[in-house]
Amino acid sequence: MAKPRILVIEDEHEIRELIAYSLGKEGYAVSGAESGEGGLALAERESPDAVVLDVMLPGLNGLDVLRALKASDATRRTPVLLVTARGEDADVIAGLELGADDYVTKPFSPKVLVARVRAALRRSSRGGAAGDGASATGRNDELLSRRGITLDSGRHECRTGTGRVELSATEFALLEVLMRDPGRVFPRSRIIDLVHGHDHPVTDRSVDVQVLSLRKKLGPDGELVETVRGVGYRFSEGD
């Protein structure tokens, strides 16, 4: 079985080598690029299984690269993990809105990054297996429709009254978890377990950022994802 190929686009040599070494040690095949332009060329040539992308790149920055990756049929469904400077929430939210699957902030633990990549690959594989009936919660019913939002897990497709909504694998899984049990409040820790798996190194803040991005993509329907202050999130049951 071929090793999953990970493309690392990072202009800092030491960081790029650290990421490549950490992923290689876990059995992944790794390619590296030091610029956005070079990364896009490699992505076109190699069709990687996942991309680790620094936001702050010289020339073509990471968000521009992400936009180009999601515009290409060849890489539109390729999971992208953003690497950002600490505290750059605006970049993170912009990246999630463009279709990034997850993110880590510098300085980061190589073990955390590898775990995030592994989880992104797992979600991508599960979501892309059209016709296998798999869903984020392990159920076999592919279609889920509530209050004007329809999820098709087999096609990894979300539709609202205004049309199709492009969601990352993480956002899709998060929305599916909430929609399958409307009215139930899910603590952030439970959402992490259901979306990412047990013992996955994701913080509560990461869940909040993902929910914020999800709401923006859903537009007016975003208000159906309700915050229960001090507890977590739920999908509105309605009146």
C-alpha cells in the first residue's frame, strides 16, 4: 500500500525540515516547497493526500495558495492544515472559510501536528468514500435534513435554502454531530471526541473557531448552531 503523501509548504527551512522529519518518522512520504508558487506546482504534479501550509509566505501568501488549491478540481478535496503565528485568529478564520480543514499555531509540538494530519487524512478518507454509507457518527443513513439544512455524507455535500455550502471535512463532521441530536448540548470536549477522536490534541478554542467559521458559511442558517454559554453548542430544535 502506498504511503500517504504530504506536501509541506513552509519558507523557513528549519521548520520545514522539522515537519518533514516528524511526518517521515510516522511513515508518510513528504515533499517540501519554500514558496507558494513552488507549492502549487508540486501539488499539481504530485496530487498529495494532504497539505501543511504556512500562512505567512513571501510572494504568494498561504491564503492565496489555499484559494488556488480549493479552486482546482485536482486538489479541491485535499485536506489542508494551516500553520499560523500565535494569536492570528483573523488568518485562521479566513483560512477556514476558504476550506482549510484544521490549523496549528507556532510554536507547535511536532506530535500535535502529526496527530492533526493523521486526523485530517482519516476524515478525508471517510468523507470521500461515496456510497459506503459512513458518517461522522458511524451511522449508515447518508441523508440528514433538519430545518432547511441537508447533509449528504456519501457525497460530503451540504445544502441550505440558498444552495450548496462548501464545508471542510471538520466543519461537515461538526455540523453532522449537532444535527443528529437537535436540542442536545454538546460540551466542547465531547465535540472534540466525536469529530477528531479520543485523545486528539485539540483545544476548546479550536472548536470555537471552527464553529465561528461554520456559522459564517451557513449564512442566515448559522444561527441554528446555538451557543450554550459555559457549556458548549447545540443545533436548534426550533419552536
